[in-house]
Amino acid sequence: MIAPTLDSILRRGSLLVAGSRTALRFGFVTAMTFLGLLAITFFIGRVVPIDPVVAVVGDRASQAVYDATFIEMGLDRPLVEQFALYVRDVVTGDFGISLSTGRPVMDDLIRFFPATFEMATFGILIGVLLGVPMGVVAAANAGSWLDQMIRVLGLLGYAVPAFWMGLVALAVFYAGLGWTAGPGRIDIFYDGLVPTITGLLTVDAIIAGDWVVLKSALSHLVLPSAILGFFSLAYIARMTRSFMLDQLQQEFVTTARVKGASEWAVIWKHAFYPIRVHLITVIGLSYAVLLEGSVMVEIVFSWPGIGNYLTTALLSADMNAVLGATILIGTVFIVINRTSDVLYHIFDPRSR
Amino acid sequence: MTSLKLWLTADAPDSLWQAQAGQAYAISRNFARNPLAMLGAVIVGVLVLVAIFAPWLAPYSPTGQNLSMRLMPPSAENWLGTDELGRDILSRIIHGSRITLLIVVMVAVISAPLGLIIGAVAGYFGGWTDRILMAVTDVFLSLPKLIMALAFVAALGAGLQNAIIAIAVTAWPAYARIARAETLTFRNSEFIAAVQLQGASHMRVIGLHVLPLCISSTIIRVTLDMAGIILTAAGLGFLGLGAQPPLPEWGAMISRGRSFILDQWWVATMPGLAIIIISLGFCFLGDGLRDVLDPRQRDGR
């Protein structure tokens, strides 16, 4: 009687050990990737420019400011020590002062990030809610004209420049048809009406119970989010279709059919069930890519997010701000990718 | 003609050269059966021809200003209209194809060999070499490409050459992964051991026996990546970080047309259509090449 219990305890124990070992490995890989990101930004900021100090303070700074920054950046020390200092600064949230706004880069990033996050999240919602059903429908009707149309739509997602699509969408839906609001996050006369709590305008408007502001915010949000959603939809639909095609050829699907399950049940209950795990990775990856794509869309829509901040900094050669924004987007990118990896690992026992 | 066909499709070729010709024949037959792939090949072919013969094809000068003809809608004289300086948009798009082709070719020429060599060396030597090289590759792979390219351009300065370098720096890791995976499949096979026993140096084995076998899957991947490279380059141009005015770079043209999008829609729309057509062409071609050269990878993008 005792033996099996002991055995099961031991087994559970080894599972725990295996689990913590996996967690350790994931943590290690994530940390290494983050360090790699910092090494690249360090290289871009300190090694590539002819004079890294000028890249930070601008070429009109006085000699005193130049010298102070030179010492502050640790440029008089060996490269390895400089990098260690750099990592310490970044980890403690010190990205330096932005040349163009005059504020710490970290404060700027915190101020601008919610707008990007809001747009990207609405975008991925649109992409998933439309892309997954489209992929399933395409696979269920493989070879039909519907399938072909979805395939062409998917390929367009690889071929259309996001900024061009934004311009055309503004011209058609805002200027031409008047269905949506124009550039910006909200109509100018509603600006600042609801207190900033989360920084997400739609959420803040709901908290404040101000439906007029919410309506205005949504009407500004719909076009840029739909464009971002289109690009993730292209990828999500394509991948869903190919996963579904694999599943529909499996024997358990045939079994379900033979047992008289309706086509709807066969597709959504039997064939779709196992691919949810794969979809996690796909959706995670599209969300990360979408955050990146939001840079171009933000510029077209004058959206006050990280993308706009980054490009303004780029054009005014504000290196601290450029690298700060790069690290932020890179970190979010890594975190999303790692999280979807971990989720995949948890939900798919075979990958353990 | 029939005897040539028989010779090409022979079951037991007499020489290596006949076998290779026969394989090329079979591949091109399969390729020709795929209408989208053929369309892609035609689009890319037209792009190359237009880029080569741009000065003869373009009806006007790409930089010649004519302020009395500014912002004219598409007409018989100016098929795609004129821009804010009275320049013919069709002529600018035709000349811009040279810049697009230059970017695409240069990125491929820089990043593909770089990735191939890193991947092949990692796969061939294994051990710590492999671990270190692949760790670096994975770091690059797990970072957002466009943002990294932007940051590189910020440090290097705006311009066509720097844009090419920035895109190439972010493009190579995918090829390194592919080359490594391919190398691992035949790393321990007998023909490699045979060459090594004959006393070939590591350099020689990698250069003459490993790399050639990685090329076809890399070509597929490069072709599939072309659309992304074109979009990134156009994005850099749109932001004013790529090719500088008055160069007729398509992304920069869209950026200039942005101010007129509501009334003179053609200024920004036409270069965008050019980008879409060329990118789609590369997508079709890449899909077709993959189906023909490497059926295993189908739908695995």
C-alpha cells in the first residue's frame, strides 16, 4: 500500500524538479536575450556614432556640458566597464535625459506607452476575432473560391506597406465617407476631459463614465487598430488554415464524422480543439510584430505613442530617446515571445 | 525535340551533367505549372528589365521640375499624374525601380552569405562554436527587426547606403538558422567523412561541400523575405531615413504625397501600388520556388 504512494510522491517530486528546471532555463534564456538587446543598443549608442557624446547632447552643447556628459557616460573607462554601468543604468530605469523633451526618457516612455498599447491591443483583438474564423473556414473549404480569397488577403498582408494603407484609409473612410474620426487619439475639444488613470483613453472614459469621450476615442481608434489588425489577421488566418488542414486529415476527425457528428461539431469541437495551443504561439508572435508595426501606423495617424516618440527622436538625433524606445519595444517583444513559449510549454504536455 | 525530352527525362542518366540538366528540367516543368509562381516570376522579371532600361522607358526626366504642371491628375500625357514639383510620377516610379532593386540585391548579397557562413560554421563544428554563434543569432532573431533597423540608421545617419546596411544587419539571422539546420542533416554523412579523409581542410569542406547544399533553401527564404525587405526599405524612405531627395525612392514619394492625399490622391497612391505589386511578385515567386525546390517546407512559413 505504501509503495505506490511513495512512488507517486517521488514522481510528483521529479515533475516539480523538471518544472523548476524548465523555469530556470526559460529565465536564463530570457535574461540572456535581454542582455543581448542591451549589448546591441550599447553598440549602437557608443560604438557606431563617431562621437557618442554629441549623439546624446547634440552638437550645440557647451564644452562644460560635453565634458560632464563624457564623464557621466563613463567614456574615460574601459569598454567592458562602460557596458556594466550601462546595464546597471537601464535595469534601474535610467535611460538618460531626452534631448528634445528635456525630461528623463523613462518618464516620456511611461507617458507615451499606453497609447501604443491601447492601439495594439485593439488591433490584435480584431486580428484574432476575424483571423481565426477565417483560417478555419478556409481550411474547411480548402480549394474553394472562398479559400483562394482568404489566401490572397493573407498574401496582401505581406505586400502592403502599413503607412500607405493608413494614408489611403484616412482618405477614404475619414475624408471621403466620414465614417470615422481623423488623426489623433481624440477630438481636440474632448482632450483632457477624463482624468488619466490607466492612460488607456477608452478605459479611462469608462471609469469616468463619460460616454461622449468614449465614443470619440473609439472613433479615433477604429481605423489604426483595424489596419494593424489586418496585418496580424493575414498571418493568423494563414497559420490557422495550415494547422486546421493538418487536423482535418487526422483519423480522429474521420472517426467523429463516422459517428455522425455534425460538420460544425467536427470542425469546431474536434479539429479546432487541439490547435488552440499552436495558436497561442502564433497570436503571441503577431502581437509582438504588431507592436512593432504600430510605429509606422502611429506616424500616419499622428498617434501620440512610442512610435511617434521614436521617430521624432530619430529625426532630431536624440540618441537617448531612440535607444530608450528601442529597449522598451525590444523588451516587450521579448517578454511576449517568451510568455507565449511558456504558455505553449504548459498547455502542450508533449513539449515537456 | 522529342529526343531532347527523352534525354532530359531519362531514368538512368549517363553523366552527372545529364542528371543535373534533367533535374533542372523537372523543376522548371513543375514551376511552370504553378500560375501564381509564373506571375511572380514575370513581375520580378519586369522589375529587373524596367530597372535596367529605365532611362529609355521613362517618358520624362525623374527629377525635371515643371511648376506649371504641378499636381496634374493622371492623363494621356502623364499616365500617373504629376507631383508637387510638376515631375512625372510614372517616370519617377520607373527610375525608383532601380533603387528598389539595388536595395533588395544589396541586402541579399550582404546578409545571405553572412548568414550562410555563420550557420554552416556553427552546424559543421558543433559544440561551443555552435552554442555561441547560435546564441548571438537567437538574440538577433528575437528582437523587432524594423525597430533595430531604425536604431541602426539613427546611429549611422540617414541615407540609402546606411539603410541597406541596417536592413542587412537585421536580415541575416534567419539564414544562419536555415543553414545550420541544413548542415546538421548531413554533418555526419559519409561524403563529408570521405572528403575529410582525403585531407581536405575545414575551410574547403565548408566552402565546397557544405555551403552549396544549403543554397537552395536559403534562396527560397531570401525570396520570401524580399517583400519584407522592400516594405522596411520603403518605411525607412517614408520616415526620411532612406534614400534622400531628389532620388525617386517609392517610400519617400509616398511621404511627400502625404500632404496631398485628400485632394491629389494619386501622388501618394501610385508609388504605393508599385510597392504592393513588386512585393506580391516576390511573395508569389517565393511560394512557387518553395513548392518546387523544397516541398517539405510547404505551409510552414
